[in-house]
Amino acid sequence: MKILQKLKDGANRATEKAQHVVEVNKLNSQISEIEQQKNSYYLQMGKVFYEGYRQQDMSIAEKEMVELAQTCDGLQEQIEAIRNRIAVLKNERVCECGRVVALDANFCPYCGNKLANLIDPEESAPEEPREPERKSMFDKREYAAAEEIQEEQDDVQTYDYRPNPDPYEPDLYDPEPERQREEIIERSSEPEVDPERLRLEQEEQERERRHWEELERERERQLELDRRIRFWQENNQSQDYVGDDEATRDMVKCQICSVDLPKGSKWCPRCGAEQI
């Protein structure tokens, strides 16, 4: 049971880490998009400044630049909030100086500023203003009396009276419309086959079949190559063995000094002894 629990805990931790990685990637992409918006606003600010400079009238340009700068400030606040969320996912926190420090640090090791306590953005979000409750036009007694009257009316059961109900005649029953209705429902429930999708599936099956055929041919070629290499090695080894045996049979020892002599030698070239 402990092993299973450990495996479950490990799987849960891996899943949580993967989710954090995906969330961090999404937040980084959001930061990139906001940075692109800021760059476009910077370009507009430069264009407005240059137009004011050319006209030698910076009053209009100053007003537009202030509006664009305020918009950039709002985007920068969004970026800081997203960076704080990324730091929380990584068990870190961001100082005012822009450096990333450990989550349990009370002071920044780079600038010395005291780090404020982290606040969950969901908890710090202001509550939506609720509409004030409307005062009831009736007092409690009138309201209780109205509820009693409503309960009495609900208890009364109503019945519909039909004086002459139509008798059931089995001969007049025609099952054909019902059968047609069932066929229409079956046809509508069947999925429509897209010819383009069917063609793509056939092409995919054909490519897969060709791929498996190529793999099979490659396997056969490899087996044939292995067989030939094995055959060549066996033949070469047998020839080497035969040559060694023949060499041992063609050589003899000297009767005096025991040196190797070719078969048929009459005198030893080392000691000069006659071989009988």
C-alpha cells in the first residue's frame, strides 16, 4: 500500500509540475503580447513627438504622448502582475528592483528592500457591489397568510373530464408512418461521410502499408546480408584451420636440438645432425 501511495504521490507531483510549466508558458506568451503592444505605443509616441517638432507646436503632441504614456503604465502593471504569478508558480517572488528571490526571503539580497507579504490576487480582488435589498411591501403576517392560501390552492387537484372518449380501434391503426419516422431518425443519426476525409484516410492507410512493406524488405535484406557474412566467416575459419594443420604436418622436430625442420630435411641447419 505504501508503494502504491508513493507512486500516486509521484504521479500527482509530476502532473502538477507539468501543469505549472504549461501555465508559465501561457503567461510568458501573454507578456510577449503586451510587450508588442507597448512597442507599438512607443512608436506612436515617437511619431507624435516628431510631428509636433516639425510643426513647432508641442501642445497637441504633449497631450497625446501623456495619454499613450498612461496606457503604457497600465500595460506595465499588467506585466508586473503576470510576473508575480509566474514567480508564485515557481515558488519565488519578485522584488521591486526586478530581481527574483526565494519565496521565504524577508529582505531582497540585491537591494536590501523589505519584501511585502504576498497577497493572493483572488483574495485581494474587491467584492462586486451588491444591489440593496428591496423592502417588501407586505409585512410578515400578510406574507404568511398569502403562503397558506397558495399551499391550499396547490393541494387542490384538478381533473379533466372528457364525456365521450374516442374508443380504440385497432383496425384503423396504420404502422407505416411510424416505420417511416423511425427510418428517417436512423438516417439522420448515421454520420455523414466526408469524401475528402475518406480520401485522406485511404491515402494514410496506403502510406502506412508501403512503410511496412519497406520495413519488411529491409529486414529481409539484412537477414540475407547476415547470412552471407556468417557463411564467409565460417569458410575463412575452416581454411585457416586447414592451413595450420597442414603446416603442423609438414614440420618435424630435430632429433638432437628439437628445432622445427621442414619435412624431408636430412640435416639440421642448426646443429648439423643427420636426420634418420
